[in-house]
Amino acid sequence: MGEESRVGVFVCECGGNISNGVDVEAVCKAAQGWKGVVVARNYSYMCSKPGLDMIQSMVKRHNLNRIVIAACTPRMHQVTFARAMKTLGLNPFLLEVVNLREQCSWSHSGEKEAATKKAVSLVRGGVERARSLEPLEASWLDVEQRFLVVGGGIAGITAALELANQGYPVYLVERDPSIGGHMAQFGKVFPTMDCAQCILTPRMVEVGRNPNIKLMTSTELVSVTGGPGKYHVKLFIKPRGVDPEKCTACGVCSKLCEVEVPNEFNMGLDKRKASYLMFPQSVPLVYTIDFNSCTKCGRCAEVCPRKAIDLEDKGKFVEVDVGAIVVATGYELIDLRKFEEYGYGVHKNVITALHLERLLSPFGPTGGYLRRPNDGGDVKKLAYVLCAGSRDLNRGIPYCSRVCCMYSIKQAQVIIDAFLDAQVTLFYIDIRSFGRGFEEFYKSAQEKGVKFVRGRVSEISESGEGCLLVRAEDTLLGVPVEDEFDLVVLCPALVPSPGTAELAEKLSISLGEDGFLMEKHPKLDPVNSLREAVFVGGCVLGPKDIRDSVSEALGAAAKGSTFVKAGKIELSAEKASVEKETCNGCGNCVNICPFGAITLADGKAVVDRLRCLGCGGCVPECKVSALVLHNSTDRQLFGLMRGILVEKADRPIILAFLDYDIAYNAADLIGLARIKYPANVLIVRVPTTARLGKKHILYAFAMGADGVFLGDAHKGAGPLSGASKITEKRLSEISEALDEGGIDSLRLWFSAVYIPDFRKLANTFSNFVSTIAEMGPIDEGARKKILEEIGPVP
Amino acid sequence: MSVRRETLDLRKTDSDFVKRVAESGGEKILLCVQCGTCSGGCPAGRRTAYRTRQVIRRALTGLKDEVLSSQDIWLCSTCYTCLERCPRGINVTDVILILRNLAVQAGFMLKPHKDVSAYLLRTGHAVPIIDKYKALRKELKLPELPPTTHSYPEALDEVRRIANKTGFDKLIGFEG
């Protein structure tokens, strides 16, 4: 640090979002007196043009060389302010953003005094850190000009075609033997009444013949390593027993096969063979041997005219490198068997709407003729049960399926159009016909004589051979009603496709509370995941209709190509490096690194900048201080702690170190949801808690913390989650040191955090504060003694 | 409940009523979407004018006197079917019991309930033992009288003291 630091502090009011909960003028006033602070100003919107202009003029007038912005979460506008720094000729790493919105004003509403004290502490910490910030330069990585699309439903097909047509090679991976997804099972689609197959099949065929698309069906994703711009993906092509290059889909194998199992594509309404084609329009048009049911009698292999069958197929692993990934793995129906009053799975004539799609399909189990599943008889009267499991806080899922109003109205019309004497009754809670043409579609169903009863079905029982008695209340009449039907169609809640959570873990992206993937921003970044260069679209983000799925897929493809087209990606400067002269070659860091990024060469540690994810776990391991994590140096970290703790916030003071990817993010979500926790919790952002060693924790206590909270990614949550293990390992050693020093080690708490569980984190904060409050103050003598033991810190 | 003939003036409803129900353990009724699952499957409602959903609706609207004075809330057989099935997870049956408590506190109580309660204060039992059961107990080698106020008449005094302290005796018009 040759030059003297001249810090400017800029406190954003966020149009009241911050200033209603924090006295921003008091914060500025306090900051004026701190060492190194040249100017402190508050303003209504710091991120706006006038706000940025004001910062610019202050930088010039006061010759500032460090900027502290106290505003919303750095996740929101760190980039905005860093860009502004660049235009001023300042290195963007000389910026410190302090979170006064999500983690202060929004989390402590109604406690302005305490929140203001907390804000002063946090800003002082920011100023102290800013004074020791160092300029850093980023490096660049070439982006692979290829894509991986996971999921071969309409969303994945759309994204793959869009990217392929832009000229990018695409690997389209689908776990079933054919692409098409749920849409391939549908008959007609609302509100246009197009035939689903007629609009889908041409797209599927296009996928099959596009030279840029490498279609990989019966394939699953095994693992993903690397990072944005160069993801290394391992795939497993499951054994399908048939060589796709040789098979001509003549079907001889299937005709001969004697094994019969329920046909999943037709919802188990008929049977298929162990050697089968998912459906006639399958792409690729290739048979598959279902090895779960195949008896390996060998006859199919004998008769196959092309000798395409290999019953010893073991599948194979394939590895590919791609620049970006699109995830479009869709949805599944909820299992309605637990709703015993509907009798689904007990009464044969209680089915789901997806069964009905197959019953109405010309290539379905009945050739498109609507028959009762129990006896094949005619269906004269049928009932629809909307919201089966949806909007159900008791046994189902809380959200709306978004499609069951419209598809039930569609099916009712298809049935009435095809079978003029059929009577259809819809039992509903609300009809949500929000899309273009939807309300008109509802009206046309009314005109066709569909009966609408406003009441949720309460129970279904058998009232005779295959006849079903349905009970509900007609809530508009205010009377319980009952009626008899030949068929009852349940409209099930839509849930994430099986394996969504595992896939998210492999890709290190986040799930929402509902189990669907989470987008980067629900409004403004709807098709970005929380990880760079992983894009998302379709029902994997929550239930939606075909049009919306296609729109998102197009968006994901567009965002993906924008990313890849740039050709290069900035590699974070926040990585570890070794001071060669100091390194003694002990190898501690090599052993601790969870990502295998450090090796020894000529007796000195060397960090691979591509592999290093910047967790910081290696730094405390180094006994000779040869390792440094850039932008999270010891000088910065100790300065930050000192700054926060020197301003006395309300006791007990809890210093909460949260990893930036997961726990810090969860703390932001707490604020966003306006959930309150005590203002005693002062959050410090760290790359991961593994960055902290014994010395850091002891220092926090010595300098005045009454409790230290470590929050880090739950196993599998985020690319850096592997570093939590390091922290857990260090805990016992640190606890021992605390107990020896006369500080109860229960004052140190570690929590594994999972973003969807952010409410739990808020609770944990509150509980920890009350636990520490009950324990009472720490003996000042003990603090002093520990400080002496630690010795000097940078 | 009869059909209303005039406009309901929402300014005259009691907006605190639902808060009181909520505070007494019925806070989930705020989540009600009036789907009718409760009344559609209600065995009591199939034979009487009892409409669970409408009781909840009236409570949410703040029609306090109408809810508490109505005989409807006493028609529930507490079979808990509605609570099992309610998609909003509302403890419907408990809400009905809360409403009964509030009704009683407000002085709305049917004569049979008062009579039964009076019996309780008079004998310590809503249903005192009869000779038939005394004989049955004997046959089963049990003491003829159960270990209740039947065996310990002095405990009856305590029961009455509780009733007196809580004002329950006045509510039911019990005069010793």
C-alpha cells in the first residue's frame, strides 16, 4: 500500500427501502469521523444515473481511491458500481459493497435504532476492509462453442433447434428412448385445438436430421465438472440393446417378443413388449430392449434382419466439453393415491387427465374411442376434479398447476364434439382463464353444454358396477350435491420431474422451496439459473403451458448463445496464489484443497487457476503465510472484523460469517421475504467459511463478539459446497481453544445452509441470539488473554 | 339459516371477530378458499342444514352474532372428516369447537347443553352411573363405583368451585 487510502462512503436510501428502516444520515455522520474517510453522502437511489454521477463528481473532487457503497445486496448492484469504477479509471476491486437492505433494513423492520447501530457497524467494517483493498486484474478463458441441452420435451427440443440453427453444435440428452416428452402424449392442445402430434412431430424429425444436433436418447447425466465456458460433462448411454445405426424399426423383434408389461406411454392402460418403440412417431425411430423385463430368450436377436440387437449391451460412458448448458427436464404428475377419498388406484374408472389424453388419442390404447377402463363400456357421463392435489397445503402442493383449468375445458369440448351425447361436469374451485384466448375458450365450453359446478370434490365412491358416486358442495347454491358418473378424471398437481434435485446437485444449481429449479431473478432473469452459463426453461421452473415453455426455451437459447458468442469469459481474480519465496513445500494446502487445484512442483506449491474456485480453505492451513486468497486477504478480513466490532452494536453481538454463494444468498432471501431476526446478527461475507482459521474466530471473540455463527453451503448446494467439510473439520480444534481460553465453545455455531430453507436460517439466527443472550457476557479478562495469545494480526 | 332479504352492510360487521377466532387457535381459517370440501363430505350436513363452509364464511365476514347464535355450529358431530380433507390445511373441526366456546361465552347455549352441564355440577358426571353398570362392574370384578365423584363425593365441591371461579355455573344458570 504505497498510497494513502482516501475512502468515499455512499449510503443509498433505496427510495425508502433502506432509509425507512435505517437512519442513513446518522450512518453518514458516523462515517465522517473515521480514519481514511474523506467524504460520506447519502442519496435516494445510488444506482441511478444521478446517483452514479454524484459518486463520480465526489471521486474527482476529493481524489478518492476507495469506494464503499452501502446499499442493497452486492448480488444486485456490485456489477453496476464496479462498472462505474472502471469508467472513472479506478480498479473495480477497490470497491466494497455493504448490504444495508436485504440484511439490515428489510430484516429488522420496526427497530430503526438497532438497525441503525448495526448499519454503522457494518459500514465501518466495510470502510476498514476498503482501506486494505488491492487492485486485481482478471484473466480470460476461451469458451467452448458447444451446448448441452438436458431434456428432450418440447422445451429441450425448442432450445436445441434454436441453438443448432444458429450454427452451434448441440448435445441433446434425453433419458427416455425417444424425445417428445409429455407433449407427445397429448391429443389436442388448448386454446387452439391443434393436434399436438401434428405440431410436435415435425420438430422432432427436424431434431433427428439437423447435422448440428447430436441426439442422445436413453442417456443420463452422470457428472459435471469445470465451470462456465468449459463444462466437462460425463454422460451414460443406458443399455438399449439395439444399435440405432442398424435398426430400421421393422418391428419383427417386438412381434416375436413374449414378454408383456404395462405401457408407460399409455399410462398403463395397455401392454407393450420388452422390445418396444415408445410410440409410432418416436425419434430416433429405433426399438429399445427393456432390460428390466427382458428374459433374454434371444429370439429377437436371432430374427433381426439387420443383426442390430445385442442383448449383452452394458451401455457406455461418454464425455463431452461444452461452453454452456440448457436444462429443460420438465415435470411429473403427483401421485394421487394418498388422497384416499378419490379412490385413485382403487376404483378403475377414476383416472388422471393424462390417461384421458391417451384414451382420446387415435394411436392410444382404444384407438381414440372413449371407453371405461374397467369393462370397455361406453362413457356417457364423466366428471372432472380440478386442483387434485394442487393448492393443497394439507397433503398436496401449495401452488396452482396453471394448466388444469384449460386442459379440462379442452378435454370436455373434445369429448362433447366427438361423442355428442356425452355429459361432462367440471368440479372446480376457481376457473383461471388468464391467457390469450383462454376466456373465449371457457365461453365456448359453456356454449357446448359443459356443466360447471363450483365446489371441490369431497369424495368418490363406487355405486355399482363401475359407476362412481361423486360428492361435493355446490358452493354457489350452498347445498351438498351428488351425482353418478361412468368416469371420473382427476387433474393432478404437477411436481418436478423425478431426479430434478439430483440433477440440480450435479449442476450445482439451486432448487426453490417447491422443488423446481430456481431462476436467477423471477422477473428479470427468468431463464438464467443461479450459476453462470447454466440456463433453464420450461416446466423445470414450475408448471406452465406449451406456449410458455417454448417461450422460455427460446429465451434460454438466446441467453446461451449470447454467452457463448462472446468467445471469452473473464476468470475471477478471486483465487489463491502462492508466494514462492515463502513457501516451504509442506504440502498442507495440497491435501486440503477440495478441488485438487494445488500441486507441488520443485518443492513449491502451485495453484491451477482454472481449478481453483476461490474457497480459501488452503490459506489457514499454511503455517508460513505463503498462501493468499485475492480479495479476501488476512489484512482485509481482520480489518473488516475490527471495523465491525469497534463500533458497539447492541449486545449480544453475533458475528455471522456466511459463504457468498449459498448462506449469504439465503440471508438475502430472508430479507426479501421480510422475515425478522434480531439486529444483533452482523453478517460478514466470506467466499466460504473454510477461509477462516482458528486465529480468525478467536480474534472475533477477542475483539468483542459474543457469539460467532458460521453458515455454509449444505452438501451438494453450489460448486463450492465441498469446502464446508474443511470448516467442520476445524471446528473441534477451534472449540477446544475457546474452552481453554475460558469462552464456552457453544458460543461458536456452524450451520449447513440450503437456499430453499432460508426460513430455517432466520430461525437459527433468532435461536442463536437468545442462546447467547442467556449465556450472558464474556469475561473481559478472557478476551484480553486470547488477544495476547493470538499475537499481532495484519 | 334463512335467506337474506336485504343488502348486508359490511360496515356493520365485526372485523375483530375473525381475529378472535384466529387467536384462539383458528388462524388458518384466513387461508380458506371456500371450495366446499368440508361441507361436501360432511355426514351431518348431508342430513341437516349445517354447512361448514358457510359457517367459516360468516366468521370471515365478521357476522359474529349470526354465527354464535345459530344452531348450526352445534350440528357438527366432530368426525374430523373436513379437517382431514381440507386442502388449505385448516383445522376445521377445531374451529367449530372454538366457535362453540365463543358462543357459550357470549351466552348462546342450547337448553339440552345447559341441562347436561347442570347434571355435571350436580353429580360430577354428565352421565351418572346407573344400577345396570354398577352390576356390570361388579361382574367384571371392578369396584362397584368408579374412582370419580361417585367414590369421592367431596371432590364434587372442587368441581363446583372451578365452575364458580370460571363463571360456568352462571352461564348455565346452575344454582346449586
